[in-house]
Amino acid sequence: MFRFMLIASAVLACASAAATYSQDASAYVVKSAADIQPEGNYNYNYETSNGIAAQESGIGGNHATGGFSWYSPEGELVQISYLADANGYQPSGNWVPTPPPIPAAILKSLEYIRTHPQYVEPAQRSSGFGRAATYKPFFG
């Protein structure tokens, strides 16, 4: 019985591994280049056999520009380009999510808040017991 369970589990493990095999697992680099200058300038690029590609150039610590691409599971080419500088990472491309438009009612509310500042009551001195304090000299 033990032998049967051992063989059955080995067959199931092989079948599972064959079903989850991916072409990406056997991908290899077909093109790769990098150039780093002593002043901090650099650029690199690479491409793999399964259609993944990336490139970047910049000045170390200051800014970088580049992009990357791959094929989605549906077979569509996805391309993203970016700029990274003092303003942060700024990606662009058709696949970068964008926020939905702000509804008109919210815009109207924000405009109302902007044009009607909040009233702030002047602060009163208080003794901490809910009434204004009167200051009397201790001796005198």
C-alpha cells in the first residue's frame, strides 16, 4: 500500500509540474549592454528571449530616464517609460493606471471650502474649570 501511495504521489507531482511549466522559466538574455562613467553618467539595456526589454540612462543620484516592456498573458505589448528626478518617479504609458475624474459635486464642495475659510474663535484664558480666570495677587 505504501508503495502505491509513493508512486501515485510521484506521478501527481510530475503531472502538476508539467501543467505549470512556463516558457518564461527557460528565458535567456539575448542582448545586454552597460556603460558606467567615472563622473556618474551611466546607461544600460537588456533584452530577453521572451520579449522582456529594459533600458535606462542617467546621472547617478540626480536623474534617470528609461523604459521597459514585456508581453502580457494576452499577447499585447506593454511599454512603460519613466523619468526619475527630484520630483520622484514619473511613469507614463498606456498601461499606467490613472485616477478617475473628480465628480462635479466634490469639485463644488472643494471650491466652497476654499472661498469660505473656517471661523476660528479667539482663545480665552481659562483656569481650567470652565470659567475665565481672574488674577489676584497672592499677597496684598
